[in-house]
Amino acid sequence: TLRKPISQSSMADWASKNLNMHTQGIFRRRISISNMLSWNGGSIKKPMLITSNRTIKKEACEMFKLVQSYMGDRQTRMDRNHVALVTVTKCWSMQGLRDELYIQLIRQTTDNMCYRSLAWGWELMAISLAFFSPSPKFQSYLEGYIYRHLDSDEKIAQRIKELKNKKITKSRKKRKQNTEDEGLPISTYAKYCYRKLQKVAVTGGKKGLRKPTVEEITHARSAIVTPSLFGSSLEEIMLRQQDMYPGNKLPWVQTQLSQQVLALGGEQTEGIFRIPGDIDEVNALKLQVDQWRIPSSLSDPNVPASLLKLWYRELEEPVIPQQFYKECISNYENPDAAVAVVQLLPELNRLVLCYLIHFLQIFAQPSNVGRTKMDVNNLAMVMAPNCLRCQSDDPRVIFENTRKEMSFLRMLIVHLDTSFIKGLV
């Protein structure tokens, strides 16, 4: 469900307090906020946002040129993938540049007469959101901007028509000639960016020490049209694998990662599911899995185990859908009632959950617990947050429900009959 964004007046108020107002002409007259936030074909001499950091001041002006290059508004010898990589890497490495990039993209996608340039600006925003979030201070402003474009295609077409009907300078006429390739509707980018912003604000974007790669840039761009296996709904994932694995009743990503954990001896590895795999290796594996590939070079079972937990955690709706949450935490001490809840789930959710429980039951066997030091309580503790999501904002409710969530999952690991899952893919 979409939250109501901040109002237009709140956005204007934020802009008046945070924009680093530019000047123009020999009398250095201040540019209005609306002009500061409208497409600009020239360069900028200072950042868009107020900052006292000298490095940020210098980098911001260079970054504006990169944004223009990516959008096709400035000539460059670099291909667009490389331009995106340089831009994203700068912001990923330097936190102070992130809001600056987003406000520059807001500017260059406002009153932009060239549809292709406009689409590429939104595309760069979508790519950037795969790597880092805006600051909490700027998030509501960006969210409000994106929200206003969720159903904006007719308005944008009308606005471009209005701008073109006005007197157009020669430079803009020249620019206009290469705009036949229109690409996706802007609302498609906006809807993707809106969902991505909600997620990245919680997860914090790309982690690890390895800088972004061209492969990750390409993957982030393709995810706009082709949903990732991570962060989608179970139904979307099953739909995506229909062509490749039409007979499968379970998500390929779930079964493959589970089998990898076992193939690498995960059930005999101390701290499995508790000790995280190397974050850079997990990122690399995620990229491969999203391309339906499992590399043969894996050696540490903690890597696929960490990615498997991430897959469950990032599902658009949890394995146990929200409408069953109250029933779960009400029956956290009753084995029969807990098992009965599972039978009420939609068929796909029931199969996915039963596969997970069957998988955890392997680790709960006493012969494995002696090696992993992960008994049924530990397994329930690390996996419950990936299956159930508390919607409350009250810390006391969250704390109390966490205990009940763990107990509910423990009931399933101990009492749910999952023998029918054997051999199911």
C-alpha cells in the first residue's frame, strides 16, 4: 500500500530551506526555486544543496556533467554504462553526494522537453536506488516527487507539448531532432523507483567493500522491466520461471539455494544461518542467481545460506501472508492450531513454507545439532523474522511479538508433517 506523500507545500518549504540558491547574470540575481528545479542545458558552478564540505562542492559540479552525459544532454566519449558506473561509484563511496545526485536528477527530469532524455534521467534514478538510499532528511522529498509521477504520462506529454509550443532556442531545436526513441512510459520508471525507494530505505542499499561493477549496473537497469527474483512476490517469481521450469511447483531460487547449502555441508557447519557469509560473495551470488545461474565455485555454505535468508526476507509479501499474522501469534503455544494455520494458507505459500520447514527439520536432527550448535530454538530465532512481519511501530509490541513469532515457527519445525515435500521441486 502506498503511503500518502508529503504535500506540495511541504516540498516547497523543504526546497526553500535546503537548496543552495544559484545566481545568474552580471548582477548575480538569484535564480527562483522553480528555475533551480527545472531542466538545465548548461553546467552548474556550485552544488544544488547547501553543504560546507569542499570535496562535495567540487564533486557535485562534475557529477552534474555526468548526469547530463547519461541523459544524452552532453557529449561524452564514455558509453552510458560507464557514465552510470562512475556516477554511482562516486555516490556509493561518498555519502554526502547521494542527496545531491537525487536532487540533480529531479531537476533534470522536470520540464525536460526531450522524452528520451527524460526517460534516461528516470532510468539513472532507478539504477542509483539499487545501490544507495537518500538520507532520511531527503527521503520524504524524493518520495513525494516520485509519487507525483506514478500516473503522470498524460500530464508529461501535455507539458512537453506546451514547452515545445513556446519559443524554442536553436540549441534546443538541435537537441530535439534526436528524440524519436521514446522508451518506457515515465510511470513505469516512477512505479519501480517508488517500490525501490521503500526497500532501500530499510535495507540501506549495496553493502560490502567491493565497489559497484558494470554487471551490477546492467542488472539494475534490466530489473526495471524484468523483476528481480529478490523483492518480488511469489506469484511474480513463479510467472517468471514458467518458460524455463514450467513443471516446477516451487520457486527455482528457493530449491536451488537450499540444495547448495546442503551440497556444501551446511548441516555440519557450526553456526549455519547465524554466521553471515562474506557480503561481497553473497552480492556476487545474488547477481548470478538473478540470471538463473549457480556458480560451481562456491565453497562456503554460509554464502548460499545468507542469500536464502535474504530471499525470504525480501519477498514483497512474507511467506506467511499478513492476513494470517494474528492467527500465528495467537497460536504460538498450540501445536495443532499452529499446524492448522498452515493448511489455511494459499497453495503456493503453503508449499513454499512446507519446503522451508522440511529444510529446517534436517538441521534440527540431533546428529546435526551437535555439529552446527543450532538447535530448534536457534533455527526458529534466525528464520522467524524472514517468515512473519510485525506491522506495529510500538517497540513493546514488536518485542513481545518477536518471542511469539519464534515460538510459532518452533512449533512448525517440531510438529509439522512435511514428508510429502520430499522430491518436490
